[in-house]
Amino acid sequence: MNYSLLGGTPSGERVMKYYVMRKYFTKLKSPFFITLILISFTLIFSDYHFRWKNEQWKGAVNTDAYFYYHYLPSVFITHHLDTPEQNSKTIKYFIGTAIFEAPFFALACFFSFLLHYPIDGYSILFPFFISLATLFYLLWGLYFFGKFLRFYFIPEWIICVATFALAFCTNIFYNTVVAPGWCHIIAFGLVCFLLYHIKKLFVWFNTRSLLFIIATTSFLFFVRPTDVLILLIAPFLAEGKTNLRETLKNIIAKKRTIGIGLLIATIPLLCQILIYKVSTGHFFVWSYTGEGFHFLNPEIKNVLFSYSKGLFVYTPICFLSLFGLIGVHKINRFLFSGIIITLAINAYVISSWWCWNFGYSFGARAFIEQFPIYFLLFAFLLTTINKKILKISIFSVIMLLAFLNLFQTYQAERGILDKDFKTNAKGYWNVFLKTRGCSEKYFRFPVDSSKSNMEREMVWFNDMEKKDDTWINQPTITNENVHSGKYSSKVNSQSNYSVGLIKKINEIPFSKNVLIRVSGWFCLTGKGSNSFFAINFAKGGKGINFNTFFLDERMEEYGKWEYQTFEMYMPNLNYYKTNLADTQIEFYCFNNSEVNCFVDDLDIEIIEYKKLERLLDISWAVH
């Protein structure tokens, strides 16, 4: 060795530094690190396209992500925990996600100060750094996932392929790029970190891993409580009962480490109960009012196979990974049993949640934290493939599934593929690999329409043939283009609102068992109108619950009449702290473009049932 490169005569310290530096440079040049770097650049580019450029940053942290994040500006800036949407004294979600976002929130505050941006928690740098936080925790998780796989002597190329597939063949991409700030990516990183240290504890017992396991479990609970079920697989990572017994003995002997770990584990607990105490006066609060598990009626089939965001429909690579169980069974039946138990119990718990498809998102987001187990199986599956033709085939399948996932992410972001729950088989295949359309157009709410279940019904029909002052916007009636009879309603930039209807809330059924249905014939003369049918609840001229059904995506052909149906449940307006006096419901088609939109044979129904299956709407249960 040429020691002159080290600065002259060698010393133990200099030689050690040299080898440490060479070790890290070697790691950085490894295929796995190159894969992580490529994933990073791809996701940063995607972040810029979806969330950072122009004014898109304003909507980056929204829906659930807003409430996870809301702890930080509330505690450190406004000192007020009420959420304006619901005037609630406490945030429903646990504080763990905010704890992990806190360092990035601090960076946003610091750079906002330097660059003279408002330090209000919501100016441009705050959503930017929350997006970076999500990307950071994803890469952190992928790094430890790779280290976890190495314990099973998985070849480097398979680790790279599995990591790539995790990032681009699953809705991890969506939750990192399109919907940053949710709890799932942080929880995914914690699960990967936890699995690595559990396995390391069995391979080489060390107090550091034990400390990390205890503390991480607590933090994971306060990020997403049910994710601690990942510990079900922990005993089976020992790969044998003898190793398990010996490790348990070593753990029990480390009382000091256990004590320190439990002390660190109280940090998120103390943060949570202090927030509750300050905001409500109570140390413990059940913030998920009206929500819970239905363990006697799990929706396992729907959770796995439903077109309403079923795991194997929207993330088919997870189904493919199950074939890796064959290889695991041959190698280690103890681990095989643990994987089966863990995946089965987690699927049962997820499917037992009252909202089994977990609401507004793309794909089965509740399974993201289980992906490390699925992709452990996927890695085992790849190790069993020896023939070159099979390897080429599996690589082709991975690329096709990555394309499908990214394309459907695009569809979900553009509203082509419904992100809520209103997609059935016909709607899914109607928009499959299409750049326009609307998957929800064929969905109908599950309703028992038998006479015995009918409470009352109110129907208003307008064929546009007679002047009727009950209906608004009569001047839009024209004979220029009709579906039936002689007249229809025409809307464009000169007359924005079609013939429509306004009813006071006290004139219609108002309860949780009410279905609102609007149907009629529509014709768009060209594309790009952005016209929509609106069902708007308003008070004093201000909308308090505005529901839009866009027509461009629903029309099969322009210039032709098509029948459309729009449905929604009656919302509980009291949920928004709204006085119902003078509140009204408005029905109309809106269009402010040069493209003409025609409406004919408009049928409006408000139906009250004795029993009505409700999906996702808990507002009536909360109040």
C-alpha cells in the first residue's frame, strides 16, 4: 500500500479511517445503492411534476394528511388545536406521524425565515418539506428492507429487483408522490426497520437491536396502531424454536436495556396524552367516535378481490408474490407458518374495519405496511427461478405491472379511476388503460328498493316541454338540440346554469337513510367543456356541501345524447355545525365554456328508506 496517500507514516487511526472510507465508497457503488439513487431521482422528478410545480403545492398535504400534519402548526405556531373543518377539540389521528414530520417542519420554518416566506405552517416550503419527509422515510424503509433480505442470502440482483418493484409496482408510489404526508409510508419505514432489527437479534444478539425494537414498536403504534400486528411474525424470524428460546433468555437478562427502551417508548405516549389533556381536559380520549371493527362480519373477499380497491386487483404483484410461499415451505416451515399467520390475521383485521376499503385513496393503502412480508415472498419466488426464459418472463411481468400501476395512478389523479369506493367490474374495465372516462359512472349504491323498506319518496321530472316556475333558469330552454319532444336546456359561456331545482331542507326527507338520485339525458358538442352536474347544499348563497359529477369523463361520444345517473347519500349537515334554517339543496348543470351542453328529461329523486347500507359516511354516527 502507498501510505503517502494517507499523509506519510501510517498510524492505526489513519489506516482505520482509510478502510472505513473505502467501505462506504464500496457500498455507494453497489447495485443496491445505485437502485436506491435511481428510485430517488425518479420520485423527486415525479414529485415535481405532481406536487411542486406551479400552484400544485397548495393541494399537496390534504385530506387525512392535513390532520396528521395539523398537530405541528397547531402546537408550535397557532397554539390552537381546533380544526376548522369540524371545530373539533382534538385531532382524530394519533400523533406519531407528526413526530416524524417534526424535523422537516423545523427545516421548513428555518428556510421560510431565511427566504422571508410566511412562517404559518402552510406557505410553500411546508408542503415541500412534508413531501421530502415522505420520500425520506420511504428510502429509509427500502434501505432496511434490503438489509433485511440479506439475512436470507438473497442475491444482490434480486434485492434490487424487489426494491424496484416495491417502489413502482405498488401504491407506495401514489402515497409518496401524489398523496404525501399520510401515515402509511412512515409506518412502512418503521416496519422495515423493525423487521431488520428483529432478524438481527436472532442472528447476532445485541442490546442495540433490542433497544430499537422496544422503542420502534411504541412509535409505530402511535403512527398507526394496528401495524404493531407485524410483531406476530417476530418469533418465526428465529427460524427455529431453539434459537427462539435462547434469544428470549438473553432478552430477559437485559433488564437495563429493556428499562431504557421502555423509557424511550413513553415519548409518543406522553406527547399524545398531553395533547389530549390540553385540548379536552382528559388524559385519554377515544377520538374515533362512530368508527370501529366489525370482527364478526369481515369483508375479506372485498378487501382482497373487490374492484373497490381490492389488494390483488390494484396491486396484482402481491398475488404473484404468494407463489413464493412454495420456496419458503421447502426451506423453512417455521418461517412459512409465521408468514401465513401474520398475513392472514392482518387481512382479517383490515377487513373488519367499518370502512373496509379505507376511503379516499388509490388502491389498498391499509396493506402498505404489510408489503415487506409480501416482497420477502417475492424475493424467495425470484430465487427459485433458474431458467433464463423464466427470468426474462418475470422481468417482463414486473415491467408491465409497474406500467399498469403508474398508469392507474395517473388515472386516479385525473379522476378517471375513482379513488373513493364507487368502482365496480364494469366501470374498472370500461376505463382500463384509457386516458379518459369515469369508472364510477356504472356504480350504484346498494339499496333494498322493496316496498317494505321504502319510507317515502319525492320525485321531480322535467321534460323541458312546458314552462314551470317550480324550476329555475327557464330562459336556457331551446329547440336547437333535443333528446325527446321539442325542447331541451342549453348551457354554455353565455348561460352557465341549466334548468334546475331548488328545495328547502325542511321540504324534503332529511335523515341518514336518504338516497339522492339524479338522472337524465345529456349531450356535449365537443370535448374540454369541464361541465358538471351539481348537487349543492347552500346557506345564504354559500355552499356548505358541494358535490360535482363531471360530464366530460362520463360521455362515451361527443355530439350524441347519453343517459347519465348521479347518486349520493344525504349528508349530515349538522356535522359541519350548520343551522338548517334557510339551508337549501340545489340541482343544476354548470358550464362556462364555448362548448354547448344540452340537458333533457331531467329526473330528480329523493328517497328515504327504513334501512340503507351506508359506505364511508360516518357523519350521522358521530352526531
